[in-house]
Amino acid sequence: MHILSSIFLAFALTANAHTHLSNIWVNGTRQAVGRCIRPSVKSTANSPIQDLSSDDLRCRAISMDTDGTDTCGVVAGTKVTAEWHKSNGMGTVISASHKGPCLVYMSKMEAEGAGNVWFKIYEDGYDPDTDSWCIDKLIANDGKLDVTIPVDIEPGNYLMRTELIALHNASEEPVANSPETGAQLFPNFAQLYVSGEGSAEPKAVAIPGTYKPTDPGLFINIYKKITSYIIPGPDVYKPGSA
């Protein structure tokens, strides 16, 4: 009965539980809402992507053109904070029913996200000791997630792809035009110029392409007892391993 009630609650909250990357923090300073973040299509800015073969899985952006978006400067090896909210850079982060992992990727901006260009720099999934997900911690931290830019990557313009994956409906494979089935992915880009003295070019994957509907981290019943969780996508890049 408890499981059925939890599932019903997840369905009931689906319509008003969406989110997007609203702000980033650079050098400890919170940037204005939307600054250095690719704008999303306004009518679906907070809505998830469920088609894992769609190019929208990269970003949910209006355009892949860099024009019109500022680029924030960061130093390799330092921290950038991504901040998520339902709207306007404040208030609700995402519904508490939308449990799941947080992931961050980077790619060279010149590739515009196409091809095997994405390397993962951060991931956090599920902690069975505390029965908590990354999204639980994100909500508790007012939507903020700290990420360290790899110290050894070569300087240049990069896209930083932040992603939340909500698993409340992930016990069923996604069905076209049916938001009540499948994992819900919330990706957004920030534009960064990374300075430093590195030269590493980490091994990369394609988005779309790296996720499959039956991946154990995307096709899972979170209402059953979980002892371990496999985060989707490649391993996190470790400086010095390129």
C-alpha cells in the first residue's frame, strides 16, 4: 500500500515539479539569473527530456549558437556552483518526489555538443546508508551543486552540461508522448572559458548516444529497497588519466 501511495504521489506531482539551471556561481560570486547559461525554449524551459535519442538531450536550448550568451571565465582546478530552480532563480528547486542522480559533463564549445565530445566531470547518485539521492541533497542545499573544473584540461571555451535525472516513473520504459513513463532528464548548458596550463583532452562520449532506455540507472523501481545504484553514462574523468 505504501508503494502504491508513493507512485500515485509521484504521478500527481509530475506536472508542477520541473526545473532548470537558473544560475551559476563563479569565483564565489552568484551570476545573474541566466547569465552564461544557454536559454531554453520558453514554453518547455522546465520540462524534461525523455527521448534518449533526441538532440534536445544535450541541452534543451533554443539554439546551439553561442551568440547572445555570455561566457564566464574560470580557472582550471577551481569550483563552479550550479544552481537549480523551478523559475526565477529562487524558491522551489524540484519536487521532492523527483529523486535521482546529478551529473555534469564538459565539451569544447566549438563542437556545439555534436559527436563524441562529452566527458563527465561529476556524478552523485544514491547513498544506501542514508537512503538519500543527489537530488535530495540538492533540495536541502537550496538548489546548489559544487563542481570542480579538472585542473589539467587544456585552456579554451567549453560547454558545461549540468543534468538532473528524476526516476519517479523509471520503473517503466518510456512511451512516446507519455510523461508518466520513463526517466525524466533535465539538462542545461553553461558557457565557460577555462584558463590554465593543462593540455589534457579526456576521452569523450556522444550525447545523445551514451544513454539507453534499459540502462540500470535509468530503468529502475526506486520504490523498492535499493542496495546499490549504477549512475548512467561514462566514468568521471580523473585528472591525469587522459
